[in-house]
Amino acid sequence: MILQRNLSVSTRGRGTYDITAEIARLVRDSGLHTGLCHCFLQHTSASLILCENADPSVRRDLESFLGRLVPDGDPLFEHTDEGPDDMPAHLRTILTKTDLTLPISDGRPALGTWQGIYLYEHRTQSHSRRILLTLMGE
């Protein structure tokens, strides 16, 4: 069986947003016992990450690292149509990922003990983000 579901996530600006429970609910509601859940973020200035879920300092350190690697307002960037965070947001997305494929086992995402699924917003303003889930299995 193959199913598709949509998930909308509202952000309050740059940062990580835990979407583990929402993804788990959609997997559970699909009725699939074993298979795969492919999550695809339909945007170019945010990403999906599988990250440590117990200590928020991991995600803060990730933000510090990317802030140093791709700073807002860098004069190197020509593409600034939507502000000084525009091109850095696109680069952050390219350096991370817009999709994740998760195994489904016993009707739920088979995540490790310390793994969580996060939408990582790279823009400083709030946005509504869309994630398309394709669920395959039996």
C-alpha cells in the first residue's frame, strides 16, 4: 500500500521545531505495520533533520555552527531579495536536507532512543511550511 499525507508546520522564525509526534501520528493512522515513511519538505529555506532529542544544546550548537559558516548579511551574497537572511537560508537548506526516509516498524517510525525529527526553519520571520509524507508498506 502507498499513501500520501500532508503536514503543515507553523514556525515563529529561525530555529528547530520538533515534529516527531506529528509524524508518528500520521504513521500510526496510516495503518501500516512495516514499511517506509518518506518526508519531503516543499521549501528551499528550511530543512528536515534527524537530531538528538534529549539535550537542546545540540540544536543550539548546530545553529551556532551554521551561523558562523553562513552568516546573515554576508556581502558575498548577491541574492538578498527578501532580506539579509535570504541567501543564508538557501545555503543552510542545501547543506542540510529537505527529505528524510524513516523505517516503519510495529506501526511507528523506528527511531533510536535519542532521535527526534525536526523542521529546521532557516528564515528569521515566521512561515507556514508544508511536508509531504509518502508512506509505503503493509
